Amino acid sequence: MTAAKLPPLGKRIVHSVAVHPMLIKEPVVDKPKNALKHSKYEVECREALKPHLDAMVDLAVKAGWDRKVASYSLMYLAAKKSGPHDSSLF
């Protein structure tokens, strides 16, 4: 492939479909730096997951979904996945 035919930066072609760069291979989520009971643990986790969540919402919008509905749907699915809240963790 010559330089003129390369896909734009930030995009990769997989099976002839443009895919968000974070979803090409297994996503890398930063490891926690603090212990579970540390006051910054939850915020640190949010920051580690944020770029992946943003990528998922962007893909849903590109597919034609409304951004708010996609965001709400991810929130709903995450709540269902986590089960009952265990307040002893925090």
C-alpha cells in the first residue's frame, strides 16, 4: 500500500469496515493504582473506562443511534451487570 492509499490516522480497516482504533484489539484498561477502599479508587476506575465508553457511544452514533439513548442504554446494561449494590465495598 502506498502512503496515498493508507487509511486516515486513527482509523484501521478490518474486513473492509472502518473500526474505531480502541476496538481493533483487546482494549487496554489501566490497572488501579490505589486499593479498593481508597477514596480515589472509584474515580480512578471511571477515568480508566471513560475512553472505552466514549468509543462505544461514538460507534453507536455512527450506526444511527441517538447519543442520549446509547448512553442511557449502556448505563442500564452496566447497572444490570453489576447486580445489587454492595455498600460494604465503598
